[in-house]
Amino acid sequence: MKPLTGATWAAQSESYANLIAEHLSPKSRWLDSGCGGRILEEDLDRLEDWLIQQCGIVVGMDIRLTGHRNIPLLVCGSLYALPFADKSFDLVTCNVVMEHLDEPRRAVAEIARVLAPGGAVVINTPNLLNYGVMANAVLSKLLPEQWRLRLVHSSDGRETGDIFPVRYRANTLRQLISLLSTSGLKIHNAFTLPQQRPFFHRTARLEKPLMKLTPSSKLLVCAHKQD
């Protein structure tokens, strides 16, 4: 049984974890691409550990590796040229990765290549049609990057070294579904996730009406490779 908290603050991560769990078995080969240092957000250690325990082999891949909380097998590589043979994995995950890609179509083609027949890709990424995400997209074009980094840091506490340039070239549900479908993958599940809290504590009152206008802040999509 999955160790879910059921807490509002954890709803987005737990939805992502649930979709991953649907595709895990003792024989599963799982690639977490753009893995960073952990699978889920902080305070979900038990759920993260549980996911790892359900899987046969887990590989973490990123363009820069500084260690990982619970994936010992780490590979340095790019989503544009995955350093793996065709049909190597039963599951590929991309958690807050797609928004940073200049060429998402090329990346999805590589994911489809390394997926075994019947395998799945699970993508969790910001929804461009959310007021805060759209603001970040606009500011990334107007502000010096150092100023934008400070704003993002004040929003979620990430260190500037963990914040990367954003592109948002496949960050609406329609764009993402189209991208996966044209790469030969069949959509299994696709939905938006509601924003749980304002981005900034100081502007919470101002953000509440905007949260009602654009209530979804994340996209969660799963697609399968046909047998």
C-alpha cells in the first residue's frame, strides 16, 4: 500500500507518484530522466522510497550529476541523445523537465526509442496557461536571468544553481498530447493538476482571484508505446 499523506500540499506530487506506480513491477526497468537529486519533493521520503522498492532496476540520468537521494545508478547524458540502446526501459519519467527543453520533439523521439513495446512515459510539467507560469515565461524574456532567478527562489526556495532557463515549448495539454501522439505514442492519461497555494506569501491576497481564473498549475500526461 502506497504511503500517501493525503495532504493538500502534497497532492501534485502524490498524483505523479500514483501514475508512476501504475507502471512499476519487480521486473520494471525505469529511467528517471532529468533526475536531479530526488524523485519527489521534500517531506515525501517514504513515498519516494516505496516507489524505488516496487521496481527492478532504476537509472537516474541528468546533464549534471551531484548525487541522488535514493538512485545509486546514475548516468550523465542528454535527453536529445539518450545513452541507451533501443527498447531499454519499461518506464521513462520526466519531472519538471519538459519546460526547459529547446527541442521537446527531439527529446520525445528519443524517449520513444528507448521505450520497450508496451512501455510508458510519464511527464509532469508546469501548465503555461497558469498565471504564475505565464508570468515566469514572460519575465524570462524581459528580465536579466539573475533577476528572474531571485524571483523563483523567493517563490519556492530553490537555490539559484537548481533553477534552469525555461522555454515552455510543449507546456499546454494540447501541445503535449500532440507531441507524444506524433512520436507514435498512445495517450493513456492526461490531466491538469490544481494549484495548491499562492506562489508568493506576500502577495497571497492578490493571487487568490488569479488562482480562480487559472486554477491548474501542472500538467500530468502518460503515454504508452504500442506493442
